[in-house]
Amino acid sequence: MTVVGTAMGMRMTPMLAWAFAGLLAFGGAEPAAAQSTPPDRMQIVVKDNDGGYHATKSYAGVRDRVIKARLLERLRDFLSPVRLPRSVGVQAAECDGGANQGPFYRNRDRTITICYQFVALVERWADQVVAAAQKDPKGYPFPITRDEFIWGLIGGVVLHESGHALFDVLDVPVFGREEDAADQFSILIALRLRPQLAEAAVKSYAYFWHAARDPDGAMKNGNLNEDFADEHGTASQRLYNGLCLAYGHAPAVFGKFVAAGWLPAQRAKGCAREYAQLAAAFDKTVLPFIDEKRMVAMEKIDWLAADYGPERVMPARPVSISAQGPAGRGKSVETVR
């Protein structure tokens, strides 16, 4: 079994112990033009008629909240403009691994799993981060609400895992660490949304990594600290890398992070080049798979609206997917797309 991208690789340090204020949790009615396209290959993995929100013993309240927010439907619909050569499944579940287990993409069955315990973790962190921003408004470049932090961070993490999925099914070549590439994919997609959504995404991402802890020192118990051997960057590295891309894309907006000292001025000098390099790579490797007409229709959606409709964006019909992958062979389960 191969699992990549667990919760954006968040280190579960003692302090910690991945919709842009609703990008994937809230939204408005989809334009009729988008509904005219054929069903795509983003599929919700359903078990026992649960809508993809699998049963849980410990997180019933969290499950109720993500069902109400229609999180899986948002993810499916948001990624629907991508013409996938193979199907990708999405589901929500209480995952193995304990209270700190985060979302992950598993390329064995090409499925993104959103863990209820991760949602609970983000909810707990929200109060801490919002309180810190309110206590020091000059030190935090943008104000943030609890909902913005929760759904902004959840949206960013889910897009991170979606990056892993697209690298897999689209055979996107990745130089360097795939975890870094998935981080970049998540930020890039957020920045290409309308300004209000982009701001919410960037600040929730930044405030989270600002609060998280880096590994303590190069040595641990007399040996080299193996935390630095992780395939993910440290909290500070991910903070600076994300802010650099945001600043390189829109310095007039995200220059507040430079002025407040969150992004060092020396790094900021090259951020326009870093963003341009990433955008060029995306346009060459992923953009050819995007349905431009459907993307235009999706861009008209008010993702910040309180309600998301219609009941189902895609025509509802059961399809059979395999335990070996949504388009493979083997034990079948019911899905809705």
C-alpha cells in the first residue's frame, strides 16, 4: 500500500499533538452550462448508502457538520473541470492512525480520504489562531474569522491531496519532493480564484504554519534529528514558500506579509520569478487537461455563499468502482457521481 500526502505532512509536535472560508464547504448554485457536460471521473465512494461520509464511532458530530457542509460534493464539483484519464474517488471517514491522522491520497485505489479527526483537529486550532490574531491585530497582516480558518485550511489540505491525485493520474513529472509540489499546487489553485477566496486561503495556510512548531534542534537524544529527514518541509519552510508564491502573484495584496515581517524581504525579491516558474509548469502539464468552458462556468460560482446547491451538481446514478481503483477490477462498491 502506498499512501502519500498525509495531512500535508503536518508534524504532530506537542503543540500540534490540511475552502477558503467555504471553498470546499460552502457554495452557490452552479450555472446551468456546467450541468450540461458529461459526468466526469471524480467519484464519491459510497458504502451502505452513506453518501461517501462513512460511519464513525468517535466523530459523529464532525461527520454531521461535514455532511451539512457537503464537503465531498464541493471537492468533486470543484475538480470537475479536469478531464481525468482515470477515475479518482473521494470519501470521508474515521481513519486509522489516531486523533492526529490527516487526509491522504492512496494511489493503490486512487482515492482521497478526508479524516474526521483532522476536521476536529482544525476546529480545535481555530480558536487558538483566531484569538492570537485578535490579540495582536498589527502583527497579523489580515483579520481572520473562525470559519475562514477552518474551511480555508481544510480546503488547502484537500487541494494538496488533490495535487497528489492529479500528479498520479495525469502522469505529471515532478522534480524535487512531491510534497513540495503538492504544496505549490494547492497555493497556485487558490491564487487563481477570485481575490476574496485567494486571500482567505493564503492567510489560513500562513497562520497555521506560523503557529506550528519546527523540529527542535539538529540533534535529538544525541543523534541527528530524524524529523529533518521527513519528505515534507518544516513548518517555517512551508510558511515562507507559500507566502512567496502569494506575494509573487499579487505583491500589492500580499505585500502586507512582507511589511509585517512574515516573509523576509530578501526572499521576497525573487518571488515573482518563483511564481512565474510554477505557473508555467502548471500551464504546460495540467492546463491541457482542463475543460475551459466548464472552468469558466465554475468561476461564476459564489463559493462563499451560505448554501450550496443544487442537491447534486452531477446527475446522480450508481456506478461500480473497484477496490483496486475507481476504474479498475475487483470488489465493487456503490459510488455516486
